[in-house]
Amino acid sequence: MWKYNRFFINLDTMIFLSPNMNLDGLIYAIAAIMLGPAIILAVIGGILRYNKKKKAAKVLFILAAVYVLISFGICGSMMY
């Protein structure tokens, strides 16, 4: 620990305050959270539609669309 003007600066916090941070992984993780479950629901809905279960497929497609709208609102606001 360094003492600087009555503030203690820990070396771990200095790593997080570094100006050369690469946050690409965080962006990819947020995008995966935004789109991953919706893609899975849409694929399962497509499989059910192919197997002639149209009502269940329609429900899963609607759930996927609602998930995308909500996730773009919440996760998109975190990325902005």
C-alpha cells in the first residue's frame, strides 16, 4: 500500500483504474446475455414448428421476441 495525501491506494485498485484496459470480453458477455437465450428459444420454437406443434412454437417465438426487447432495454442501457 502507498500512502498519498491521506488516501491509501491498493495495487489491485490501480489495475482497475488503468487507462489501457481492454473491455472487449465484457461487451461480448453482455451481448451473449442479450441474445443467447432468445436465439435458443427461437431455435426450439423452430424445431417445434417443424414437428407440427404450432401453438407451442408460437409461444416460444413470442417469448424470444419479448426477451430481446427487454434485454436490449436493460443491457443496452448498461452498454451506453
